[in-house]
Amino acid sequence: MGGIVDFDVRLPSARADIHTMHTESGVALAELARITHVTSFPVLADDESAWQLAVTAARQVLERTGVAAERISQVVFAGSGEWDRPFWSPAAKVADALGIRDAHCYEVANFCNAGMAAIRLLSVPGALKPGEYALVLVGDRLSRMVDYRDPDSKALFNFGDAAAAVLLESGAGRFRVLHSAMRTDGSWSDYYAGEPVGGRVLIRRGPHRRGLADAYVRHFTALVAESLTALGRRVPEIDHFLVNHGDRDMHLRLLSALGVPEERSVLNYHRLAHMGGSDTLIALRDLEDAGRLRPGDLIMLATSAMGFSWGVTTLEFQG
């Protein structure tokens, strides 16, 4: 399989604040704090777009690696499908802004699992020829789709915004993609859905249904087992297990169910909310910046998404 050469993550300039959420929704501050775990977090400002953040991240990656635009054969924008403009290609827009002229540009919509789904598609043998590169942009406008006036949507009040750019090659890169396992439980497909309201699309939850937390643990543990079996590895050999930043309690419950010590994960709830599909990349960057990665480290990125889909992407740090 292929590998990640480099990646970068960018945060927007505005912030969501639980005091504003409290005023608009009527939900108690203490309850909001239990959902967000932080009093404020980054969201897109009125004059910011997800594709623009992605361009900034991609430029940094290309400048740092020295990869020329003409060597990029595919540009993929990954997210929910609710882009900055309707019926429009953010992948094509980003490629044009970066001077990438001859690449195939397209989108992958799988919500917060979309970035890893795109990496899966582009990492299989033959997806990229030797010397070719692919650019995966991860970006959404999740905060713009949350209605703070709706107390029934309070579980989504921790939705922030971020964008990431991931450069892939057919070789090992700095992070070799060893394995990818993903699945969807379609019985949850109608639990959340968008509703057009006043020129916006707002996420609405369907009738409350128990069992989603159990589904998270069941599917993630099955995917981890599948991945370890395929690689001939065991749980104690997982050096780092990084999880989408949706729910701190679920994060800790999953680590406990797997038998992975908390110190082998990254919990950023004290400073960031759920930053969409960039969560695990933010955690991976934190590990690298802190000098916690060693050549040969086995890294699992556990991502989940509305629909509901789950994925485990296993990387090996090359150094």
C-alpha cells in the first residue's frame, strides 16, 4: 500500500462559545460543558470557507516537501458533501488555486470518515504510479449546520471546523498505510439528516434511539480485531490509538474495551471540540510535534461518521 508523505492542519479564526449556545438554546451551561468539555473552540468566521483553509494547508505541505504541482495526478476533497457552494467541486477549486492543471479532481462524501476513505482509495497498489502524488483535502463546515436554537441538537454543539491536507505517494512516505478496515451500519442512516432552513442546511436528529454508544464500541473493536489479524499483530503492539473527537466518554470507554492504555492515545478535549474529519490528524501532528513517534511505531486512526460508518486506518511511522 502507499504512504503519507506529509500533512498539515489549519484551524479557522472564529470561535464558538458555550455562553452563546446557552443563551440561544436554553440548555444549562453545565450540561453544555459536559458536551463540549471546553468553553470555546474554533469555527469558521463569516468570511472564511473550508476550501480556503484547505488551500492554506495544502500550500504548506507542497512548500515543505518541494513537490511540484505537475506531479500531482489526483486531488480529492473529502467531507460530508455539504460544500461551501451547492452543486460544485471544491477539489477542482483547490487544484486551480494551487496551479495543479492536469490532475483528476473529485470528491469523497463519507462525513467524518471521508478523509480516511479517500486515503484508502488512493493507497491501494496501482492507484498511483511511481513518482506520482495525490492530494487529499479534508474539510467541512460542520459548525454552520448546527442550530444552537434547537435544544434537541445539543449533542452536536461540539461541532467545530478545521481543514487538513494530506500528500500521498505510491511508496511508504513518512507514514506507510499498512491496512484499512471500514464498515457501515445502515440501520442508523436516518438518525441524523439535513433540513433546509432559511438558506442553510441544518442537522436535525430523528426520534431518540438507544444503542448508538454500544454500536460504536462493537464496530470499532471488530475493526481493530480485523486489522490486527490481517497484520499479524496484537493489541499490546499498538503504539498509538487516535480517535475522532466526538465524545470523551466514548473515547475512554473504547480504550478500556480494547485494553489500550490512555497514555497511548491523545485527548485534546481541554482545548478543542470535534474538528470534523481532521481530529485524528490533529492528534497525529501533536504526537510528532511532541517527539512521541519512533520509527516502526504502529498507529491506528479510528474514525466515525454519520450514516453511520466506522473506520480503522493503520499506519507505520517510517521516521
